[in-house]
Amino acid sequence: MSEETKAQTEVEETVSQTAAEAVSEETSGEAISQEALDNLISLKKGDTVRGTIVKIEDNQATVSIGYKYDGVIPLRELSAVQLDNAADAVQVGQEVELKVVSIDDDKERLVLSKRLIDGENAWEQLQNSFDNGEILDVTVADVVKGGLVVDVGVRGFIPASMVERHFVEDFSDYKGRAIRVKVKEIDRENNKVILSAKEVLDAEFEENKQRIIASLEPGQELDGTVQRLTPFGAFVDIGGVDGLVHVSELSWQHVAHPKDVVSEGDSVHVKVLKLDPSIGKISLSIKAAQPGPWETAGSSFKTGDVVTGTVRRLVNFGAFVEIAPGVEGLVHISQIAHRHIATPHEVLQEGQEVQAKVLDFNPDEKRVSLSIKETEEAPEQAPRPERTERSRAPREELNNPNVSLSNQSMSYSLAERFGDKLSKLK
């Protein structure tokens, strides 16, 4: 036996003897069985032991490890993160693995650490989780500026941008919440562990999205909830996945902005228009899930009816007037006014309410011909002025001796009248 081994044996025997004596004193002279003496353990700083939590106070937990007196785990040694109470880390009756931080038999003071053991075990487990992409269940221990703190054997941090799939302004109610995370970054030398809950949520969302898309078919109708609005449409949740209702598919009427028709949280009935599983795109329609305006308008109008409508569009050849939601008829430029107009803008403006007569109604072809002037009385035409006989000068007799029509006299007269001007042109 080496000197070092021999010395260690002597120390252990001394500790065991001291423990036996202490037990003997505590039992007031009662006999202690050999089995009880054999179960007493010897301890030194740095040892790893197992024990059972027997008492919890605000700032520490008391644990029985089979030694001659119980040990304590200070609040700071219970977890790698800051705790408000020891009960946040352990419970009475819980078995824990601990490291001996310090031991003082004279003062019967045994300080143990759960944090050190958890930390030693955590790094290898975290590395395996990182390498294999495993999901960890954690509880938020604290909310700090920029994110959340969790205990994963060591201090783990979840940046605010990695908590949810959507923006969160206030994390105050996240403390104590159980969440699922993946290890995003691990650096043992700098004691740094970055976790992400968003990555788990994204993966679950995509998996659910593909499952839902696979169950859908174009033409299928279902109920959904409006999640958010954009200038180009509304996103509707149809069971855990969003589909887009383009602004042109919100209503049979013209819609300037989705907020004019729906609000976030509204329950809507939609029809699936198109699916693209490769990019996870779902195109939906609210108006297609409703009866078309032409379907209901067939029994509402007939040729010869005078209706009230609103001018929706002006074009060079006429005006489109809406006579029912989604039903527009054309007033040809020749049917706008009794007088001639060069452009509809001379008489009408968009948004104007007008009376029109139905000239032709064909719901099958979705065509209505209208006339505004047929609803107005034609203005009376001004009477034409009567023709009057213009006085005519009396015709002269050709044989009047006072008039000479000889060539000679005519030549003289022309030469006399235009001679000067002709000479200037020479």
C-alpha cells in the first residue's frame, strides 16, 4: 500500500470514527447498529453526492445526503439563472445530484451546489441537441432587456426576435411560461448558449401548412378568420394556415381597400381558388363563395324598367352605371343626352346618381344596355324661319339699245379697269 493511499485510508477512518461518535452523542448513549455506522459517508470538497430535498426556505433548500447532518443549497447554487425563491428550482422529496462546495464539521455546515452539477452535465447534452437539432422543453426564468432567460443547466438566452413568429412588444407575461426551443448557438468557452423558440414554431407551422394544403382542393369552401389586412388583400386563417384573399376577390363590388369590407377577427366564408404547395401559397375568394350579382339580378330587371344607378366609370364611348351591387350596364354616348356630346365627361361624372331606362337585359351574357336620355323629355325644337321670296332685279332685255355687249366694248372696259395692275405684273 502506498503512503498516499495509506494516508487517505487513515483520513477516511478518522472521519468515520468522528461521525460514529457524533451519532452516538445525538442518540444520548443509545446503541447504534453496525449497519447505521456503515451507511455514514465520508465527504470532502468537490465530491459529487446524491440527496433528497427535505426542506425549502426562501433563500435555500435543505437536503439529506446520508451524512451526519443535512446540507444546504444556497439560492445562488440552485440554478444557473437568478431565482426569486428556492421553490422555483426544487421541491420537497425531489432527488438531486449535488457537488460539495464546502464542509465544516465543527460548525456542522455543509454547502452543496446543484448548479455546478447541472452545468457539467448540460454542456455535453446541449452540444448533442445542437448537433441533432433536438427540441428542448424549458421554462422562462426571467425577462430581460432584449429577450428571455431560461435554465438549461447553464444560462440560456432567447433573443426577442427568436421567441415568436410574430412581433411581440411586451414579454412581461412570459415569465414562468413553458416553451419549446432549439439550440441556435453554443460557446462553452464564453459560457454562451443562444436558443430559438421561433425555429420550432416555424417548423411546426410549415409542417401543418403542407398537411392542410394537401387536404384542400380548388373550389372547396370553408370558414376562416381574418388575421391581418394589407393594401392588396386580407390574410385569412383557415385552420392554422393563412390564405390570401386578394382585394379583387373580397366583394362583387369595387373595393378600394380591404378595411372597407372586412376587419381583423371577422369570421368569413371563403372559396379556394388556387393552391401552390411548392411555395405554400393559398389563394382564396370571399365573393366567389357568395351568390353572384348576376344570379340574383335575373329576376330583378326587365327591358323597359327605369332604374336608379351610380356612374362608376366614364370611357370615350359611354358610361358604366351600376344598377345593383356588382351589376353594371353601359349607357352608350348616344344615349346619354338628347343633344350631341363629344365626350361623356361633358354631362356626367363618376359617383353621380342617375336615372336610366333598361333597353336590353341579358344576365346570361352579363350585359345590360341603358339609356339616360330615354328617361328625360326631349327638348322642343325651335321653329324653322319661313322662306321669303327675295326681290330680284328686273332682267334687262338683251336687245336693249342702251347696253353694248360687243367684244370690243368689253375688251375696252376690262383693259381700262385692270390695265394698271396687269402692267405691274409684267
